[in-house]
Amino acid sequence: MDMLQVAKDNHAFYFLAVGMAMCEDAFSKAVLESVFSEHKGLYAVEYATYSGYISIDTADIKKQYSQSALADAVRKGVFGDISMKIPYSVKGELNTDVEVTAGIFNFGFNISKYERDSEHNFEMVDDLSLLPEEERLGRFVSLKITINPIRRDELIS
């Protein structure tokens, strides 16, 4: 598989699939469930020919006792703002990383795994270069929501 094509597809996945998913009420609900439970959230993403999962890690929010601040941000539409910033924030050699700040929160995305299609039993991929060019990959994105250390004082006020 051509790594330039993987990089282009990663960017498109963030722009289309992740960006659109963040505008869905179900995504907001998954984040809030993650914040108010003991488990990470997992959200399925599918848009056009792009599919995958977003693992939602809100451990820092819980550690900082900032659940209500994040819930307020969600109510005010923070995910719509983030989705608009994603296309301009993709970085990394294969466009695997996105870092977006919104208010007092940092949203760090990382494509951590790839999976093959149903024809290949959704097998996890270790070496992308061994795959055929035409194969469509699923992506597993880790989303870590943290408090922006520069704006941490705003939680107190």
C-alpha cells in the first residue's frame, strides 16, 4: 500500500468521518457517558467510504473534577467548533494526529490502529506496506480530552 495514499486517506477520514461524527448528538452522548462513568467510551464512525472507531478517554477530566465544565461545553456546541478546526490541525508523517484546543479543553486525536475490511475478518494491520493498493482500511482513533494547562485557572473562577 502506498504510504502517500494512506496519509491522504487519514486526512480525509479526520475531515469527513470524524468531523461529521462530532456533530452528531450520539457522539456528544458517548463523550458524556464516558465522563460520568468509569469506562472509556467507544463510538463507531462511518461516513462515505470511511469507517472506524473513536475511543474516548476522559480520565484527565475526571481527575481534575471538570465533568460539569465539559458537559457545559458540550451543551454550548464545542464539538461543532472542533470539527471545523480538524482539517487545519492534522499533522504527523501519515496525518495520524490532530490537536485542537477549545476553551479550557485540549482534544488530542491519534490514529493508533488500522483494520482490514470484512473480507479479511477485520484483521488488525501491523505493516500497511504489505497490503494491496485498493484495500479500504478502518481506522481506530484514540481521543484524549484533557484540561489545557494554560487555561486551567479558568476552572476555579
